[in-house]
Amino acid sequence: MCEDIWCLITNALRARPAHTAWRCRLLGGEIRQYSYQQVHDYAVVFASHLRERSVYPGDVVGILAANGPEWGVAALAVWKLGGVIAPLHTGFSDDELVSALGAIKPKLVLVHGVDRRVAHSMDIVLDNDPERIARESKLQAKISGAQEAIRSYTSGSSGHPKMVRLSHNNIISNVTAAYQCVDITDHERFLSILPLSHMMEVTGGFLLPLYSSSTIVLPRVLAAKEILDAMAAERVTAMIGVPRLYRNIMQGMEKRFRQAGLLMVWYRALLKKCPLWLRRRINWPIRHKLGGRINAWISGGSRLDPAIAQYFRDLGLPLRQGYGLTETSPVICIQDNFEPVLDSVGRPLAGIEVKIIGQDIDGSGELLVKGPNVMLGYVDLEQTHEVLHDGWFRTGDLARLDEVGNIILTGRCKRLIVTEAGKNVYPEELETLLERVPGVKEAGVLEVGMRPAAVMALDDEDVTSSTARAILREFNARVSSHNHITRFALVDELPRTPVGKVAFNKLPEIFAQREISD
């Protein structure tokens, strides 16, 4: 049993040396491949370079690089030496990067493929020098599973930065539990989309594929057309993304379906009427356009509209919603394949306990989590004491449990709106319903004067305020009176965090500047 991540992953690398670890789709059309043996050797050699730069157990090392083998080699090399990686987002502004580096205080920052000036930086190089491999292979830091492995800088959608400390045990427990839940084989091809500064991609899009002897596929660009093309050409079987990705894929598929003509319209209508078991057997024309081997699509990072899940369900495609936070390494639960309760996020992974406190009349309250995946704590001890008590982590999310233990998220504690009449309003639910109204591209709901208000991006950028009000009248006809929205602002698009989640902390300022008056 491995106690550290280096041991866990290198065991897999040594077991399948000729297997492909990464397939990189380059802009010129070239495909560049890296084998498990190459990744192992590159990591060993790079560890020797880091040793020469005096990286010791416990040292924090930043990684500022795009997704790819360079990022993976750098992380593995740091872990081999007993160091702590601190992933940095390549999309950070200069001010954000300075703030993150100030909080992390890394001994060294490893960089690749970015044109940024960073103090104490070192380029990531892929080298398989036999002499260094022979010398470094004899050296191994003694690493305990309780030692810190990752220091993750996270501001999330709240805008309040925290430094999360995760141990080797935290990460290994999450990788192995997710492996059991998702039913991964060594024939999988994972499409890498989320940035590796996001814990969901570190655990699910980097470590899980290598642990399971799978292949990671890098698309040329993060555009819907290239993602669909990569899925077909590379026969991708698995990917992890935020709900916005699956909405874009749905829209891209709809465009292609319309181009296919009436036969596709008839075929889809037939699929929808079939029972699920038959749908999954006769949906080959659609699966073929997506590579033909889809095993696991996972949505996480924010709430997935059940209507999007139903869209893919109608096509017999396995889209599953997961849930977690950076502080939980990150996965807490994942839906079963074709879970009938579409608005749930599934049951907890093996070894993870959950409970609800402060329940209201509907059974909704704050979700608490306990298990081997729960963080060591924040760097700031005061922040740690606010959320960790006797091993229980306060997620800050509102949820309820159904009769079989599925977790159904209802909102964020800090986003809950309580009206003057004492009614609870859950912004996340209203956002989902508002985005279903024709003409609404995306929406964010906030509290203004103890009532819900909306910041909306509409499909037609030249829309008039009267059209927007007509949209809200249609929305209000679908919801109870305490959920009615009358005040709104219009934007071209909602503000987002570096990983693509809506930056809700910025909505009040935007609303104040752009509210449409009567």
C-alpha cells in the first residue's frame, strides 16, 4: 500500500511502460505522444535538477504551466523529493499572480509555455539523461501519508482567497475511491479540459488516469468544435468539465443535428420513446460521432441544470454529476451511471460520511463532511477553526438527503436570500429556471433589498429592456411569488473565475452599475 503519491503513480508507470500517458493534439495537426516509461524517466531526471536547486521535503514549489506532460512531470518530480506543489493558473492577471505567490511563498516556481516574469523561477525540461536516472533512482525521500502534498490557492466564486493544505493521504484516498465509483479501465482516454490549477482536474484528470493506466488526451484549443472533433478522432471515453462545457457541447450537437436533416429529427424522436436499455443499444450513430466509446462524462464545479442531464439521457449518453470542494480533495460524491434522480449529486464515495445540520421544514440545511479526503486545514489557522470541528468540515453548501442517501444541493449558505416575509429563496434554483427561458444565455441571481434580482446575459445582444421584462414575466409565471424577479441588469456575459465558474462576488457591483430602470 502506497503512502505517497509518487509511489502510487510510479507503480502504475512501471507496470505499463509502453502504454501512452499523453496524446497532445498540436495546432499544426501533429500528434505528440509520451509513454508511461518516458514520463517516469523525465520525472526522475527533473527531480535530480530540483535536488540541485536545493528542493527538500516540505518545500513549497509553484507550478505555472498549461495542462500537459510538462506539468505532470514537474508535479511528480516535486513529490519524489517530498516537496509540496502549489498549482498556479496560467490565466491569472499580473495582480492575481502576485497575490497568489505572496500567499504561497514558494521556494521555486516551475514554468513552461507562459510568458510571465516570475522571481525564483525554473523552466520545466523533459530530459531522459541515463546517468541522472541511474543516480536519482537510488535516492528517495521518506514520505509519510500525513505530510502535505498540495497547497491549493482558491478564491472560488466568493472572492475570499484561502490556502488549502492537502496531504498525500487525502489525495490517494480520493483517487482510489473515485476509481472504484466510476468503474475506470486501462483502456480509457481522458480528455483534459479543466486547468490543472483546479483540484478536480488534478485528482480526476491527471492522477486518476495515470493510476488506472489510462491515456490523457489534450485538445488543440478549448473550443466546442475542437472538443467534439477530438472526442471523435481520439475515441475519448471520459472527461471532466463544468456545466458550461456540457451546455456548449449540447448546443454544438444541436447544430450538427439540424444540419443532418429530417432523418436525424425522426431518429432522435424514436430514441426518446425507447426505454433506456434499448436507447443505449441503438444510439450508435450519435455515439459514433463522439468517438463511439463514451464511458464516463462527469460534470462538477457548479450545479448542473437537470434539463441538460435529461438531454444527454434522452440520447442514451452517460453524463454524471459530481460534487466536491478543494478542501475535500475534491470529490465527495458522484452520481451512479444513469442515476434516475437527475437533480442529485449522488451518494458519498467509500469512506466519506455526511450529515445535515440546521434543517428547515423541507429538510435542507448545511452539509458537513467527514472522511480521509478532508483537508489538513488552511494555512490560516483561524480560517481552519471556522470550518473544521472534530473532523467534520462545514462545506457552506445547503443540501438535503433523499430516502436512499442521495445528496441534493439546494444552494450556498452565504447566497441564501431570506425575504421580509421570512421565505427562503435559493438563487441557484432560480438561475437554473431562468436559463431555461428562451432568450436567456446565462443568469446570476443576487439579493437586492431582501428580494431576488438578476444579472442576465441574453442570446440577442441588441435586445431591448422591454424584451428583457417580457422574459422575466414568463419566468415569474413559472415560480411562486416570493421567487419573483422584477429588478435586473443586462451584460454581455457573466464574470467568471479562472476555472470558468461564475464569480458571484462581482454581481452586486455589476448590478449597481448596470441596472435597467423603469
